[in-house]
Amino acid sequence: MSTPTPSAPSTGYAPVRPLDVTGTAPIPFARLVSVELRKMWDTRAGLWLLGSILVVTAAFMLIFFFVADPADRLFENFIGISASPQGFLLPVLGILLVTQEWGQRTAMVTFALEPSRGKVISAKVVAALVFGAAAFVAAIAIAALFTAIGGAADGFGDLTVWVFGLFFLLQLLTIIQGLAYGLLLLNSPAAIVTFFVAPIASTIVFNLVPGLRDAAPWLDLGTAQQPLFELGGGESLTGEQWAQLGTTTLVWILIPFALGLVRVLRAELK
């Protein structure tokens, strides 16, 4: 006669069932981009930064309007003036778009709602480029207004589409550079300081050391980008200048971006 097997004592809890999410539709990429866009202007720091970009850009153009001769109040010159403030402030926007997740400790929520970290980073890149394009369009509108008021003869006739596109390319590259440093360091102060100090220090070193001056266009980002600010009329970059720009972009932007992406994909969420 067999003895009955004693049953396990009751714990009072229902058995744990696995959560089946196979039928849940993935989050659309457009929705992720819209969320990243909202993150930028929905915070006090982001709102102030966006406002500062517009105000400082307009202020630079206004100063140039009053100090320049009427014949120099050309659309090309106003757009060139806008490159300086936007080149300094737009990368900070890209940095904050990445680092605010880690500084405000919202990365755990973000990656819990969308586990694909690569998809989230892609949405951040698109959002940053959208902000950059919007800032450039605003600069165009302000520059057109000052050019029309300035009354210069043929004020809109000097800027070619080619030069105009190169300026826009330069703006986008600086935004991606900010994103790269933000991904690599995941800390707002460290990324901002690195973005401003490292390229300046590099330019100083390459200019002070005579043996490095020949290599400066190939390794120093500021030296390689300088021809973009000097183009005018129908001029274009030479093949060597394109190669120098591509090499420095690889060293200063693409490689840091790749290293930062690897770090975010492997970073432990705490």
C-alpha cells in the first residue's frame, strides 16, 4: 500500500505567470522622435537654450546691421554671422538631449518603455538634427529680414546654393559632435567643457608647434573647417580639402560617436 505524497503547503499567493508581450506592437519611430523633441523644450534648461539660440542669433545680426556699411548688408554676410552663435549653442542642445537622461536619472524609464537603446539613440539624433534645421531656417528668416531692411543693392544675389549648403552641413556636423561627446561622457558639464576646450587646445598646439603645422589640416578640426568660412561666389572645396574635412570629421566626430554609442548600449542602468 503506497502512502500519499504530501502536498506543498499553501502560500496564499497565486502562481506567477509570465508576461506575454509578443502581441504588443512596437513603439513607432516617429513617436520616439516626437518624445525626444518634447523633452528638449519641455524642460527649463532646454526652453532657455532654445530661446537663447534665437535671441543670440538675432542679436549678432543686429550688431552687424548697425556696424556694417550699407553695401555690406548682404544676405551672405548675415548668414555667415549666424554661424558663430549657432555653432556654439546648437552642440550644447545635442549634449543635453543625451545627458539629461543620465543626469536626471530617467534613462531607466526610457529604456524600460523602449528596450532597444539603439532605436532611442537614433531618435535622439533625428530630434537634434530637426532642431538644428529649425534653427537654421530661423536664421534664414532673420537674415532675410535684415537684408531687406538694409537696402543693399542685390543683397540676395551673392550667396550660392553650394555655399549655403556647406554652411548648413557645418551646423549639422557640430550638432552630431555635441551628441558624440554627450554619448561618450554621459555627463553634461564634462561633455560641454570637452566640446569647447578640446578643439581649441588642439588648434593651439598645432599652430604653436612648427613640426605639426603641416599635419594640422588633417588632424585639427578647426583648421580643416576653416575653408568653409572663406568660400564665396562660385568657389568650392578642392579634393584635398574634402579629404582633410573627412579625416578630421572621422577623428573628432564619428569615432567619439561610435565609442559613445557602444558605451550607452553596454552601460548599466542604476
